[in-house]
Amino acid sequence: MLSAFLTNAGSVIVVLGVMIFIHELGHFLAAKFFGIRVLTFSLGFGPRLVGFKKGGTDYRIAMLPLGGYVKMAGEQPTDEHTGDPADFYSKPRWQRFIVVAMGPLMNGFLAVTLMAGLFHYHYERPAFLEQPARVGDVDEGAPAEEAGIKAGDRIVAAGKLANPTWEELQFEVLTTVNEPIALTILRGEETFRVSVTPQAKGPNQVGSVGWFPYMPAVLDLIDPELPAGLAGLQQGDEIVAINGRELFCWVCLSPLLQTLEGAEVAMTVLRGGEKIETRLKPIYSELGEVTKWRIGVTFRNDTVVKQLPWLQAWERSVEDLSRNTVRTFQIIGKLITGNLSARALSGPIGIAQISGRAYEAGLPQLIEIMAFISLQLGILNLLPIPVLDGGVILFLAIESLMRRDMSMKLKERFTMAGMMVLIMFAVFVMYNDIAKIFTPG
């Protein structure tokens, strides 16, 4: 428990520290370029721990690591505005816009760079995510079963998606709750239409219809002393049916064996294009810390692993992050309209848990999480809320239309209101994170 806490805490400090440093560096470099006096460059909030002063700027590390800021002369409406040419508000609006926008832009650039570097040295994705959306299994009583969807069905259209991959289809389901999704199903030679309504599920209350992707049950390792080995099964065999029921998803085999509670099963195996019938009886034995019914096999988990050339790595990085940006705004829209539960949001505790798991999974996963969080941080800061970069950009846009600056008193009121919104939001996501820790599923 303590080690998990320390891993999560260390991971989130590193991940958020890098994200925030890059974000604030964008503001800092742009401000310096335009001759704006930077008073403070701080990683963290609260009391100053260590640092140094150079060129009129206090470079510091503060006590609370989850944040950071760059303070420019005359930046806040509450600051004294002397008309000094080095003050933020003394600069033309287009320069102020660039200074403000550079923070989110640097987060986007960092995300693209991290993913391009990762893809160049290690591009890895489960094969089923990029394949046409085909259903491998359906939970009993789930919305997918109620809609008449069966294992082996191919989803050729979902809402506005035509010929979706499994990744595209699953995103559509996850972000749709209690609203029907129109599906076009291909079953054999027959095409027909159905409607399925995802239900909120799990601590995050995201959409679920109770289906699994098509993942052929191709054997990888066989224990020669357990039922599968004793029955003569070999590496490369594909289990295509259990008790006459077609099997399209290997992750569903173990739950099926648990349901049968050790009863002998008739198994159809495909070997070199030839079907072989065999029978075997599972045994109840330990696997790690779990005791369950087993036949003694592992399955081939098809994963695309390769190294992309630099140009292709950059193109794929931009493509993936552009798609994630669009999806983020789709999620924000569904949160605002109430079509997606706010429980799907995560705060510092949730980010710490995700970062800790990514760290334990390995460097590629940690880089992916860093890129994802950097992108989200950039998008979050572009929201038109006073105090955030997006709020300042909104003020600049309004002032450009008015062709004059808004009064400092009015900006101060909006800024205080924005601060209250952010405080309430921070309290909510912290409560959300804690609630999800104690929510089963």
C-alpha cells in the first residue's frame, strides 16, 4: 500500500512537473522575446523552497508541486499599471495573444514530439483496435444482447461512423450514455439495422453495451501436465468452438470455464485448416494468487510492434493527437449537455493512479500517458474561463472587436469569478477521485 502510494505520488510529480514546466516555458520564452519583464518563474505553488534570481526574474521551486506559474509585470488586473513599456498590458494585443497562447501550444508540441519519438523507436498497439469492428462475444443480459447482437457480427456503421475500427466504435460507446446508437450489422450475407443504448458502468460511469472484440483463440503456450497438453493441443492451434458454441474471443474462455464449474467440455480445434474434435476436463488449481478452473494454456495476443520512419512517426503522432483533440471536445460537449457523467473526469489523485500504473507498465506506457496529459492540459487551458489562458484570449478577442481595452475593474471581477469556478471544479474532481477509489468495478 505504501509502495503504491509512493509510486503514484512520485509519478504524478514527475509527469505534471514536466507538463507544467513546458507550459510555463512557452509563456516565459514568448514574454522574453517581446521584452516583457518576468518577475517569477515558479514550479509549484506556495512558499519558495529553493531557487535563484537572474535578470530580474526569480526562478524557484515551491512547496506544492502540482502546478506552477510565470508572473509577468502588470499581468493581473489587480496589479499596479504604471505604463512601463515592459509591462504585459503595455504590449500590443497581438503580442499578448502570442504570449498567452504559447503555453497551450507548447503542451501540444510536447505531446506530438513525445509520441513521434515513441513511434519511431517503439510503435505498439493491439491489432484488434485497428481492425474492422467485429464482435467477439456478448455478455448475457447486456444491452448488446438485448439489441440482438451476436458473437461474430461485423459492425459496418455506428451512428455517423462508416466501417469503424474497434477503437472508433468503442470510443463512441464509452462517450454515449442512455442514448441509442444506430448500428448496421453484417451477419454472414445478411445486413440489418438495430439500435443499442449504452448504460453507465463502473466508477467512471462511462458507456457500456457488454460486448468484446473479435480476438481468435490461438494457443501460444501449453502446459504439458494440464488438460490441454494431455489432450494433445499444440502451439498455433485455434479453439473455434466450446460445446458446439463458436468462440470468437479468447478472453471469454476462462469465464465460460468458471461458469461450467469443471464439467467436461467438447472442444473444436482448427489446426492447419483441419478441424479436430477433442474433449477435456478442466482442473481447479492455483494461478498466481487466484484459484480457478483451468485447462493450462495461454493465448496469442496479436500486437502490432514495429519502428516507424521519422516522417511516418510524426504523421502518425499528429494524426492520433488531432483525433484525440476532437474527441476531447466531444467529451466536453457531452459533459456540458449531461450526456456523459462527470464521474468520467479525473483530478490529481486519478492522474497519480494512472501515472503510477503507467510507470509500472514500462517506459512506452509512461510516455503515452505524458503525451496524453500534456495534450489535455493544453486543451484545458484554452477553455474560455477567466484565470485560464483561454479566458485571457477571450478578453483579447473582445477587446479587438471593441478596439479598446476593457476596464481593469471589470476584468478583476471576471477573474475572481473564474477563480471561484476553478476552486469549485478542483474540489469536485478531488471528491470525484476519492469516491471512485471506494466505488466497486
